[in-house]
Amino acid sequence: MKSKSASSWSAAKSEELYGFKRWGAGHFGVDSDGFVNVQPLADGRSIRIMDVVDEALGMGLKAPLVIRFQDLLRHRVIQLNQVFHQAIKDEGYKGSYRGVFPIKVNQLREVVDEIVTAGKDYTYGLEAGSKPELMIALAMHEGANRLIICNGYKDHDYIRLALLGRKIGKKIILVVEQLAEVDDIIKVSAETGVKPMIGFRAKLLTRGEGKWAMSTGDNAKFGLNTAEILFACEKLRAAKLGSCLRLVHFHIGSQVPNIITIKNAVIEATRFYCQLAKMGFPMGYLDVGGGLGIDYDGSRTNFESSMNYTMAEYARDVVANIRDICKASHVAVPDIVSESGRAVVAPHSMLVVEVFERINKRETLGVQHQPKVKHQVVIDLEQMHKNKAKLGRLERFHDAMQKKEESFSLFNLGYLDLENRAAAESIFWQICEQLAKECRDAGYVPEELHDLNRLLADQYVCNFSVFQSLLDHWALKQLFPITPLHRLKERPTVNAILADITCDSDGKVSSFVDLQDTKDYLAVHPLNAKPYYLGIYLTGAYQDIMGDLHNLFGRVNEVHVFLEPDEPDGFYIEEALSGSRISDVIEGVQYQWEELCRRMKAQIDAATRKDLVKPREGVRLVEFYESQMLSKTYLNIEPKTARKSRK
């Protein structure tokens, strides 16, 4: 029989608890059966994510698993272009929108290919920040009207590659980041006989906001200050390349949470544009860079993991401010370029992880580990636990802390055995749990007791690497929405942080999205004999490409999902990519896996000759070692040993 608390729970309550309607942007939600669904086009057609997981399992692809919803990626490209086109129409703007996707945000072929295809009807181009990215852009770029914007530091070969593209009819703009690049562009242009299209990146004084606020200001890494812009103009005119200056560019930072920051930057950059146009340069393009955010926590605020504006509001403010400044300056409006990468690709990708172990510090000791003779400190703690009504919550907490410290001191001095220390620890955490439950129903909670839920949180160990799949969470404390993918008709009764399988204490997720600031734990369900899966959402920007090889785990399995055209809620896996094998990651750190196998075989053969192992056993050991070279790097969780609870 179900308990009253369990039966009173519902899928709708889970949907509210985890904030799907706030951060899901109409794409993610919970169905009546308690499963997470995705609507890639936000049009009512949905895919149950556990169905995708099950199909991937049938193909031999276990979690950790990246799922890419390619229709959602296409939808975001179209949505960005449409909001700008609508803003241009509504504001009576005389120019066009010429967006580009910054390849650095996700360089994977399947992502860039889908974006190029989706942007075909919108002359949506690409941005490159390095020579390898430019080589991708040159080959993937289609059509004479789509732009390629070239950012980043440039050597002569970088410039030659850009001019190669100009020679075959592509609209490629070399953005000058440092004053010395002007001389390089002039020199290579003269050598090749190809006239470049040139842009200047202005070093704005508008103060940035969020994690990347230092992208602007006097100490910014890129850009020309006002005096350098004037020097660059003189150099171009002296080289008779004044007609090549076509663009002003700025970048206010990634994930800008406050629309006021964006407005101020657009106004300042438009002033630069108008001044250069009045100086006689042909101009024609204003690149507002990146910064369009993603509301990771759904709070719609200027918190660094959120944004206090919509995509449509962003487009309207960019268009309206450029129009107003140009009109006041009597300068023709430019075509608007933006480099929105995070906003385009983050929602289309998610990570699925499997929980396989629970670490719980407060479970009671089994009978076999109870102390035969209880020390007085253990007896005192037992009395505190039983007689909870006699003292106030804060006083009980202080007393329990004192006894816990006393038990540690006694143990270190040799007066407390292992069983009594274990009993003292166990009872202390039971008292803390008792206090935490009382605080949930109380009005005022003393400050010292606020952190009890965090201290009591279990660790749910998941088969993945934070350093490979969620590097921004570790490096930048970036928040990502995380929820169970199933069992959402059940009340989640366990508070947990997530631990990965790397040999690193930082390999964990201990900060979670919440409507009010952040949470130190995630509400999850108790583990049982069945697999338990969590979804980590909005991971399509930077995480795929920035993951490292800490502990040599490498890339995870991956599937690309499309809506089935002929079925209302159907889908198909268009492509499945197998994750890294041990041999792959070993070769990535300069080992030859065949050589390692040869060396291991030699050692086993030597052990066989010494009769340390039998010949047949030696053959099996060699075969096992060689077979592991071709296996996946992540844990192969066996159902019989899964779901254990470690005390």
C-alpha cells in the first residue's frame, strides 16, 4: 500500500518542483505518466526521452549518453533569424539581418552541418576564431551572400586563407583585433592581389556583466581603442584600401544576463560606426557580437545563469537602438550581424547519466557493528536522540556537535575504539536529520541550522566525468538544469549531490538551479533494483568541445534524434556515435596500445615461465587485457552489483 505522501504526489508537482516550465522554454516537460518529454519544435509533437535511452541501449550504447535533438537545433536557428526579421519590420529598419554562427561554441561536424542547412533561407553565415575554424568555415560555407566573419589573432596564413575565400566569391570579413594586424593584411593583400573586406573590433568602455564581464574595457584581450582605430584608418588610406573598411564589431561577453548592458554597448558601438561612416569609409555592417543568453535557471533575472529578457526583446532593442543613433547622426543604417552561439546550440543537446550507487553518511549501524561496551559519549548521544523534546533545536545541535568533537578527540588519544567512534558518528547524523525535519515545519530557523540539508545530502554516484561532459560547471560554476527522467509521479524523498567516477574530489555537481538563487542539493528518488537515470539539460554550448581527458574517460556515446515526419509523436535515431574506447584515449596521450599489449604479454609469459600462473590462465589474462583495450572507458555497470548503498 502506498503511503499518503507518495499517493498525494503527481507528475504536475514534479514539473513544478524541477522548474520545467521556467527553463524549458516550451521544449521540455513531464507527461502524465511521470516521464520527461521533449518537444523539439514546441508544436505539440513530443518525444519521451526514456524511449530514446531505451532505443540507444538496444543499439549497445549505454549511459553516459549525449542526445542531440536536431530538429530543436534547426528550430533555434530559424527562431533567431525570424525574431530579427520581425524586429526589422516592426521598427521600420532599412537594413537587413546577417547573422553568423560562431564555430567555437560547438565545432562538431553534425552541429555545424545542421546549422548551415537550417540557415540557408536566411543567408545565415559562420564565424571563425582560428585557422582550423576558418578552414571548416571555408569548406562548409555555401552561397555568395552568407558572411564569414574572421576573428581572433591572425598570422599571414590565416589572412591568406581568408583572401582565398574572397577570390572565389565569398563575403569574408577580416576583423582587426590588434593594430599590428592592419599591416599584415595590407602586406598579404598586396602579395595576393586580392582586396580584403575589413572590420575593426572596437574596445568599448561599456561595462560588461556576468561571468565574462572582462570582455570589454581598457584591459580587454581584443579590440582597438579609439586612438588605435584612428591609426588603423590612416594605414588603410595610405595603402589605398580605405574602401575595404566595411564593419564595426564589438563583443560584450558571453551569457550577458542584463538587457541594459546590451543596450548600452549597442549605443556605444553604433556611435563608432557613425563616426567612421562620416569619415568617408563605405562601411555597411555592424556586428553586435555574442552575449545573447540562455535562461539556465528559469528565474528571468539578471543573475549570471539567467537573463532578464527574451530573444525577441534582444532583437528589438538591438534594431531600435542602431536605428535611432544612425537617424540622429544622419547616417544610413547598416546590415546587422550577430554572433549568437550559446542561444542557438545550448538547448538542443542534453546528457543522460545513470546513478549506480548511493553514499549515505547517516544510516544506522548494523547489529554486527554495534559496540559491545558503549562508551559514555555514545550513551550521551543516544539520550540526545531519544529525548528531543527537552531542549531547543539550536541547543541540541550545539550539544551534539560537542559530543561529536569529544568522540574524535577520544579516538585520537586512544580512549575510543572503532565501533564506538562509528556509533557516535552515526547517531550524530541521525540527530542532525531529526533537527532538519523539524526545521522544515518551523517558521524561524537559526542561521547555524540553515545548512543542515546540505550537510545531510547523500551522494548519488553517476557514471560520467564532470571534467569531460560538464567542464563549465567545474571551471566556472555554470548551472545546468538537472532532473530525473522517470518516476516523476513519485515524490522525490532524497536530497543528493552528484558525484562522478573520476579520482578527483572536484568531480561533483553540488549547485543546482532554483527559482530563488541556487540549491546545494537535488531532490531525487530512492534507488531500487532498476536503473535510475538523470537528465542534464542545455549542454549544447561549449561542453562538447571543451571537455578534457581527466582520468582518460574521453567522449561519451551519442545519438542524433529527429522527429518522425509521418507519426505524431514518433522519432528516429539518424546517427549513433560510439564513445571513446580505452585504446583511443591511450593513443591520445602518446601510447601505442598494441605496444602496451605486447609488453603486458611479455610480463605474463615471464610469470608463466616462473610458474606464477598456469599456461592456460596466462592465455586468458592476455586475451582479457587485449579485449579491455577495445572496450569503452566508462564503467560497465552490472545490474547485480548496481544500486548498492555505501554507509
